[in-house]
Amino acid sequence: MPLKIGEVQTQSGLSIKTIRYYETRGLVRSSDRTEGGFRLFDPDVVPRLAFIRQAQALGLSLEEIGELLAIY
């Protein structure tokens, strides 16, 4: 069942602004939008966001993380 961006925020601990930024960078992708225009995400985005946070904590740039995610 798709998650609204607010649910992704709650589960990931990231701000909506950060999630949107990652989306613009191509690190995550919304699967659809509601009739009201809210982004919907597949549930697998939550562990993906956790990976991004861990990779950043290890000192990787968002560009490097994007390259890793493209391989995965």
C-alpha cells in the first residue's frame, strides 16, 4: 500500500523538505500522486532513505550515493 509523504516522514525521521530534495536529486522516486497532489511512495522507500542517511554518515556525497543506488 503506497505511503503518503507524511507517513514516509514519520517512518524515516527525515523532513518532508529533505525527502523532496532527494526526489529532485533522483535518489528516491514517488510512485504516484493523490487527487489532491500529495506524493505517494512505495513502502520500500523507507529502507532506501535509511541507506542514504547511513551512507552520508560514512562521508559519502549524494552523488556517490546515487551511483551506489543505481547499481543496487
